[in-house]
Amino acid sequence: MGVTDPPAHTIESCMHVSDVLARVGSKWSILVIAKLGQGPQRFNALKREITGISQRMLTLTVRGLERDGLILRTATPSIPPRVDYALTDLGRSLLEPVQALGEWAIAHRAVVEAARHTFDAQHRDAGSHD
């Protein structure tokens, strides 16, 4: 037999996919993408609407999303300066999967919570033997 073709999923390709998924799958990125799916927003509007996000975390999140080509930052010279964020075409292409993931989470929340409760109850007294 001859040499077989390498598998389609190499370690290198998986690492690249993991890198992208780390960005688009983060809690804050998903919330920013969802908010910007409603239309362009200013930084402070995003901060007000995303409960629990710090200014630093929002800054890091929008910079990362901008770097990855998912959002566009537009600075308007004015006093005070105005900065707006909007989804790019690439960012808009994420809206459907993000919405589907959110719907799945809502539909399965009770089942996940029950599984956590069962797991915690089983492991509370048993201690960790890992």
C-alpha cells in the first residue's frame, strides 16, 4: 500500500480553529456581537447595556474583535471625541450561530443546572480522587 494522505484535521489546523473560537466564543465577545447586531453603538452605550463588563474588559474585547475583522471602529473628531462600533460583514455572519447558541443555552439551562446539582451532590462528600 502507498502513503496515505494526511488527515484533514491536523494539529496545526486545530490550533488555528481554537484561536478563532477563543475570540468569538468568549462571553464578552458574544455579548458585544449580539448588541452590535442591533446596530452601531458607542462605547459607553455598549458598557451600559452589557451588565458586568468593566471598561478595561470592554476595551480589550472590542480591540480583539476589531483586530480579527469582526467589528469596525469609527472615530469622529468632535469634543468630546465620538467613537462608534459596528459589525463588519464578517461580524454579521456570526449573528446566526451566536443566536442559535444562545437559544440552545436558554432551552437547555434547566437540564444543565440539574446536571451540575447532581454532580456537585455526588462529589461534595466523596472528595476528589483525581
